[in-house]
Amino acid sequence: MEETSNTKQKGFLLIASLFVLSTMMVIVGFYVSSVTQEVKVASIVDTAPQAYYLAEAGIVDARWKLSNDAAYKTNFETNPSWSTSFTRTDALIPGASYAVSIENSGLANAVITATSTVSVRDTQTQRVVRANAFKALNDTPTAGIAVYAKGELYGAGSNVSAIGGDFYAGSEIDLNLFSSWTTDGDALSAGTIDVSITSDLSATGVYDQGNPPIPGYIDMPQIDFDSSDPSSFKSRANQTYNTGEWNQLLRDFPVLTLEGITYVTGNAEIKKGTALTINGILVADGSIKIGNGYSSQQDPARVIVNKTPGEPSGLIAKNDIDIGGYSSDIDVAGLIYAGSRLRVLDGMTQNVTLDVAGGIVAQNVEVLVAWQPLTVTFDQAAVSDALGEPLFSQVIITDHWEEEY
């Protein structure tokens, strides 16, 4: 009887020990699982910023392609239903990658989705970043305008004709003293048009504040003269001179041909007796003066600007362009651009001639006592090539958001 009782006691202790051991193993297993899970979570949390910045790198990569890769740029701007994708492995972080998709929802309007993946032990951290990319496509705000003035188009004793393009003034077109301006396009002013009784303005349509539809205000396109950007004129110049070097160059070589982009830091003056041929463009970050200063030479200041297709051509000044005062003969295939005033001034001798195959853009345009026809034959390609891509026309990222996985 006593032996049976001991056996039962031993059996109970064995069962109790097994139960306690099993319970402890479950608790230990749960603890180990929790610790392992916490380690994974901690690792994921630690790599989350890496995954985020990796996805951001994908967005930046896509933006660069839309701005600089010719194939991406063309499709982005011309195909409203365009889409594409690309991936990068071992990008910034060994074993990490990102995949980027670009889907156009319209011309130059797309959704960029960048998904980054960073390996963490036996799992992965992912971030998804989305952004909208937009670019203004009005690359040539002065399209169709042969003679543009942000402020005033002013003529006194002047004869101006435009072929294939409009006259435009942001504030006023003012003609007097027997001026005659003609265009086979329109005469447009966001302000007023005032033609004296002795003058004449002939155009297909004449529109201003008193003659609707009232033209909208068109801001003057800007040119990058001298920034550090590789697309600025100074950065691209084939030859650069300061004012003193420029003056000496023309004294030493009064008959001269220049190729490509010629950049003058300061004023560029071309006096009587100089025959200058520019196969490209003359740019000054001061003013350009042609036939404007006194010279004892009898021959006029002759300037011929020739254009190479697809390349910039013309006369470009950050400040004023002054033509005439003394004799000058100018023939420009390209753009005449004055960041301030363009003035064409003749006198009693009437020996100033100006022909432009391209266009004119200036803050203000003045044509004074110049009855010999000033002719502008509008050429949009010549204007666009000289203006280049406006500084404000960049790919802009908007509506930025992210997701975590």
C-alpha cells in the first residue's frame, strides 16, 4: 500500500515537472520570438531613412533625365500618353535598388513613382515616393512677334516694316512726325496705340485697350548672359574680350570675321570704318553701339551677321543697343535683343540702313529720324535659337508624397 502511494507521488511529480518545463519552453520560445521580431523591427527602423533617401534619389534621377536626356525630354514634352521605367541596382547602398516609373498625364506633366528596396537580414525595407513633374512649355512667349517692346514702341520720323510677324508693345505704340509703320500681321498693345495725324500705321488688325480684344501682357523673355551655368552665353563663348581688348581688336583689324559666340564684358563699340562679319552672335553684358561714336573714317560701320541653322545668331546686349548717329549699314540674320533700349537714329544724311531676318526684342524700341526703311522679316527659328530655353522653363517637382512598406 505504501509502495503504491510512492509510485503515484513520483508520477505526479513527473507530470508536474513536464508541465512546468513545457510552460517555460513556451515562455522562452515566445520571448525569443519577441526578441527576434524586435531585432527585425529595429533593423527595419534603422534602414527606413536609407530607404527613403534612396527613393528620393530615384525622383532626382528621373527629374535629371526629363531635363537633360534627349529621348526622355522629347517624349515628356511631346507625347501626352508616354510612359517608361528604369531601375538601378547597388544604387548608393550595396545590395539596395530603386525602380522608377514615369507616366505622362499630359504634355510635360507626369507622375514619377520611385520604389526603393533595402535588404534587412531575411526581410526587406521599402519606400515608395511619388511626385508630379511639370514644365512650362511656352518656350517662346514672343512667338509670332517681329518687333517686341516690353514697354514702348516709339517712332518719330521713322519708316519700319515687318513681314510675317506682329508689332507688340507692353505699354504703348506711339508714332508721330510723319512715321510710317507697316506689317502684314497685327499691331498689338496691352496699353494704348497713338498714331499722330501726320503718321500712319498699317496692319491686318490694330488692338489695344480701346480696341478689343485687348492683348494680354507678355513678359520679356530673359537671357542667361553670365551665370555659372554651362548654358549661359559667357560659359559657351568661343572668344571673350573686355572693352579695352575689343576696342584694340577692331583698331588692329578693321576688317574682321568672327566665328561662333563672341562675348564682351562691358560695352562693345563698332565705329565708322569697321567692316565686321559675325558668323554667329555678338553678346555684350554692357551695351552695343554701332556707328554711334565719332570717327574720321569715311566708310560706314558695316556689320553683317550670318546664321548657321540651329545655332544662335544676332546682336545681344544686357543694356542698350544704339545704331546710327553716324553712317552705318547693318544686316542681321538672327535676333537683336536689348535688355534696356534699342535706338535707331539717323539724321539729315539718311545713311543708316538696318535689315533683320529674325526679330527684335527690347525693353523699349525707338526709331528716330530714320526714313530709310527698317525692315524686319520675321523668322521664328532664328529668334528661338538666340533666346535658347528660358531660365524659368525648368522641370518642377510638385505634390510630393511617400508610402512605407
